[in-house]
Amino acid sequence: MGSAEKKRMTRRTFIKAGMVGTATALIAPPALADSLQKMAESERSAFPKPVYRTLGRTGLKITVVSFGAMLTPEPEVIRVAIEQGVNYIDTARKYMGGKNEDIVSKAVKGMRDKVFIASKTLPESKTKAEIIRDVETSLKALGTDHIDVIQLHNLTDRRRIFIAESREALAQLKKQGKVRFCGVTTHKNEAEVLNALVDDPDRFFDTCLVKYNFKSDKEVAAAIDRAASAGIGIIAMKTQAGGYETTALGKISPHQAALKWALQNPKVTAAIPGMKDMTQLREDIAVMGMPFTYADVRRLDRYADAIDPFYCNFCGSCEAGGPRGVEISTINRARIYAEGGYRDISLARATYAELPQQATAAACVDCEGCAARCVNGLDIAAKMDRARALLS
Ligand code: SF4
């Protein structure tokens, strides 16, 4: 096996090879053991030295590239990341229909003290009883006695930040030591949500997991700046703008450039790219310590052009123009889960299914022409047709 081929070998493959190696070491010549040892060393040196930043007023020092576990089917991928120093894992009660927390639980077994775990209550949970139920369920699924950061999932405006019952539940869970810090997540109206966290006289929430990428508006960057300056810990998600595969850059992937773009902002503590396998893990965590360069700017320009016909930034501007209350931004998010780099039809369908029937793309069928207009020129009617075909 050539050295390039060895490098391409995944950790999982290596472990399997290692197991074979262990069994055959008894009969294998020393040369085989040597080559396995060298392979292990090259695997180790392929990972960068972790880089840490402080997550706002929580004081947690977390890796700038942290682990989005949403799509990770194998605990081993997360375990390798932890072994390499990645110390913040983001999951949610909702992901994989509740199974994602089980995967994280297996991944952190025996290493719980090396990582911070962030999870999320269900998006629809608002009452005290619902929030407490979600957290208790997560604690059980994660096999832990505490969650480091619990987040209210998918805020689309400022209202949920101020629900007294939700806060009561979170305060009680904190007092019991079941959660350490509280946050929110948002991928629509991000600036409104971030600003509300700062304007909250109680400053109840400590962190915000926010959609932030090279396609984000200046308004979002300004709100991140303000929130971070007020001590709110900022974690970026959706940094890959859909994670589309493209040939627009030849063989070069735009994804490292996209990650570096988000992390060049010092007000962003970390990003949590979703990592499905060892290839994605390598690509993403290699970014730690890398500068954002002019070549990255060029790559992102070309990537942006390539994804323009598909990418929706969930701004919701078009929704006011549609007469039927169709939630175009959420439908597009679900469509991107199915068609973008996620390629996760279950997640796409689950996201689509959260919508009330009258807000789905089914409501578009009888319209003669689409009155909704996209600020970025997306063909909304075509996207709704596509969503209906994929997700109904
Ligand atoms: S379709 Fe266009 S206007 Fe509507 S949410 Fe997406 S980017 Fe915004």
C-alpha cells in the first residue's frame, strides 16, 4: 500500500485493520507490526493541534472547530474527534428522531470529562413541563448527569426568549445541576433573536447558535458583534451554506474556505460543521489554525455563484408577499437538507412535517402564479414544486 493510499484510509478502516493486525500480530512478521505502527503515527500527525476560544461569559474554552453531530451515524467518528482534542459536541433531542443523542452517548462513553455536550429541547416545547421533560429525556439518552449547554431550538423571532415558563424550567434545571448554561438557536431572523438576547433585562441566556456564513447579511454580523460584546457566546452553524457539492472549483472543495470565513470573525467562538464521516472530520478540523486567505475569497466567490440557483438564506422576506401563509423559508430549509450536502431525506421530511398543513408547499398547488418574490432571485414556485415532489 502506497503512502497516499494509507493517508486516505479512514480511522474506521484503520481500526478494523488494527483489529486484524492485533489478531495476526502473533503470526505476522515484525515488518507488518512496524507498518501498522507507522500508519497509526501518520494518522495522528494528520490532525492539527486544536485551537480554543472562550464561549462568552460561560468561560468554557472550546475548540474553534467543534462537532456538529446532527448527521453522524457512527459514534467512532465523534470519538476520534474527541481523541484529537475537539471538546464541544452539539446534538439535539430532535435529530434522527431522538437517536442522535444515543450516538453521542456511545461516543463520549469513558470520555465524558473531556467534552462539553450541548443539546436542544424540542422546537415545539414551551411550557415548564415540556422543557423539563425534554431535558430529562436527553439526560437519559446521553447517559450523563448534566448537559453543559441546553438550547431552545429554532427560534424564528424574539418571542420565545421571553416566555416565563420556559425560563422557570431552565432555572430549576440549572439549580438542580442538570444543566450548566442556557442558550438558543436560530436560522431565521437571526439579528432579531441576537438583539433580543442583549436587550433582555435579565440577560437570561448565555449562548446563541446562529446560522452564519459568507452569504449572511451585514445585519447578522452586526448583531453577532453586539451580542458577543455583551458576553453572549456565539457558535456558528450552517457555515457551509448548504454544503453543496460543486465542480465549479475543479477538484478543490470550497468547504474549508467557508469554515475559515466564519472563524475569521473573532466574535465567533466556534463553528459546528456537521461531520458524517472521517473524510469530513479531517477536512473540517484541519482548518484549526489556518488563516483565511485571498485564495479563499476567490473560492467562495465561485462557490457562491454555483449555489445561487439553489441556496435560500431563510430570510423570510418572500413570505409577506405570498397570499397563503406558506412558510417558504422552512420549506427551503427542508429542501436543502434533502438536496444539499446533507443528503438527509429523513431530516428533510421531519423538518417539513413540523409545518402546519396550510403552511406547506401543498398550499401552492392551486395558485395561478406565484406572488412571492425572492430577494436573491430564487424561482420560488419551482422550489415549492421541488419540495412537494421530494417531501410530501
Ligand atoms: S426564497 Fe428568497 S426571499 Fe424567501 S426566504 Fe429564501 S432567500 Fe429569503
